[in-house]
Amino acid sequence: MFKQPTSAYIHIPFCTQICYYCDFSKVFIKNQPVDDYLQALIAEWDSYDIKTLKTLYIGGGTPTAISAKQLDYLLDNLTKNLNLSELEEFTIEANPGDLTAEKIAVIKQSAVNRISLGVQTFNNRHLKKIGRNHNEAQIYESIDALKKEGVDNISIDLIYALPEQTMADVRENVRKALALDIPHLSLYSLILEHHTVFMNRMRRGQLHLPTEDLEAEMFEYIISQLEQNGFEHYEISNFTKPGFESRHNLMYWDNSEYYGVGAGASGYLNGVRYRNRGPIQHYLKGVASGNARLSEEVLTLDEKMEEEVFLGLRKKSGISMTRFSKKFGVPFWSHYGRVVEELRKDGLLIVEKDTVRMTKKGLFLGDTVAEKFMLE
């Protein structure tokens, strides 16, 4: 029996600028068939006949790179058949440089109730160096304009361990982030991805990144400052004031199924992880022929259990062994006990009653911890 997911992710692949660290499915918006793309996306969306959702998330790319009129078309058509009384959280990603008064007015009169703002850093020199097209002043302008319209549920993204970034820079970023008086922050260390400007520079020896020790110091400083200021570190990269957790992202970390709609979007339905066709023209042809998908993978029981563990451990609350055993019909301890004991001795995991979760040291070395479970 197919159980309908209660979450959906919508992908808008357009950007007004391509950042030097980004490897997401995206294109420079100029001369792109944006209207055709949005129509195809809504056709794919309608094919699922979705009536009820708890969370809806529009990401990118940059959803606010499209015009106010196009944004209105998108938001209107996504929600026209939805039971809005059931929709708890509707997030849209935005960039400070793209968020005009007209677009804020469209968001305000829609069902959107949460904004995720791509700030990355408050330092104008660093913003230029990572290929962002906004400046520090525009960050404050956007947040003030949103709050003025009564949009208070705002999250910002920040990146640390940027090229040539110092501890003083990180302290300044954290101070400015706290001064914004917003309820949610996502903080990521810079990861070098293939086929990005930064990876090419790294290979040519032109990228000077902080050492691993300095990165760890930055991570510890960020956690301590945010916790001292009333934020809970509820997931490796995420901090919240009470009650403002990202419900959509918690759905991913709980390893729940969800719809993924748009070019290059990933989804998880009925035990199948799928990915849509990527380049826009391929996606348009796919939707026109009745199949937007590029690939599908039916997960084995072992793969499902691995995902449950490495996603669940990202959360501060960790994994419930009882829930795991019920969900998969496999006793957690008999399957993973040996690796849990090993990681506990190394100071990376804590076992408390029914719960397995990461220590602060484990959170910093999250990928290493996840790899150990995959070897089981």
C-alpha cells in the first residue's frame, strides 16, 4: 500500500550569478526559457495530484531570481489544489540581492510562511571572493523589508572556513548574525565540490583555506556562541530558537519519503529514490513525454537501514533504537552494536537508554562516523 508523503521539494534552477563553490543543478538565468520551465514544473507537480502536505520547500538555484510575475504564477499554482489548513511550513529560498519589494509583496500574499536567506557571510570582501552578487547592506535591507511585511520566520545560511577567513572574521559574522534577531541559522563549512571554480583553483594551488584545526576551532566557537544566545544545536549544521526548527529538513533527517519536482530534483517515493533529468531542455522534453525522471533506485533493506542511521545521527536527538527495530524488523543492537561500541570508545557517540547520538566531537567528524556504519 503506497503511503502518500507529506512533504515536497520544488527545484528552481535559475541564478543571477553562479557562486564559485556551488555544484547544485543550476544555470545562469539570462536567455533561459523560464516561463516554459515553470509550466513544465507545474505539469509535473499536477501529475502527482497532491492534495495534502505538511511541508513544502522551494529551493535552487535561486527561486527569487525569477520575476515577481513568474513567482506569483509558481506560488499560486503550487497551492491551488492544496488543503492549506494542513500545510504547516512553506519555505522559499531567497537571495538578498534578488528580493525586491515587488517579490516580497508576492510572497506576503501567498501561503509561504518561512524564508531561507542565502547570506553566506557579512564580509563584502569575502562575498566577492566566493562569487556572490549581494553586499552586506542588502542583507539588512532584505531582512528589514521582510520583517516590515510581518515575515518573521527567517533563517539565514552562513559558510565558514572560507578562503583566507580568520577567527576574527568568524567572530564578526556570528556577532552580526545574532544582531539580526532571527529564529534560525544554518552554518556550513566550505566543501570543495568537483566542477566548481573553487575546486579548479585548489588544483592549481590558488586557494588558501583554513587548516583543519582552525576549522574545528571555528565550529566550536560558533556552537558555543549560538548556544549562549538561546539557540539549540539541533542538527549538525542547524541552530534554532525554541519551536523554529526546519520541519522540512527534519523530514529528511527522519528519512521520510517526499516528492521532488523540477529539473535535477531528487525525490523518494514508495521505497524508490529518483532523480529528475537535469539540463532544462532535457527536463522539458521529459515532462512533455510524460517522464521527467532520469534515474530510479529501489533501495535494499541494508541501504534503507544505512540511510536511517547516517541521517538520524545528524540530529542532536540521535536515533531511537526501538523505532529503528520496529521500522526495519531488525534489532538495532545486534546489527550495529559492535560499531557503536567502537565509536563510543573513541568519544564520538553517546548511548543513553534507547538513544544513540553523537558527541560534539562526533558532530564535527560526522562523515567519519557515518562511514563506519556503512562498512557494517
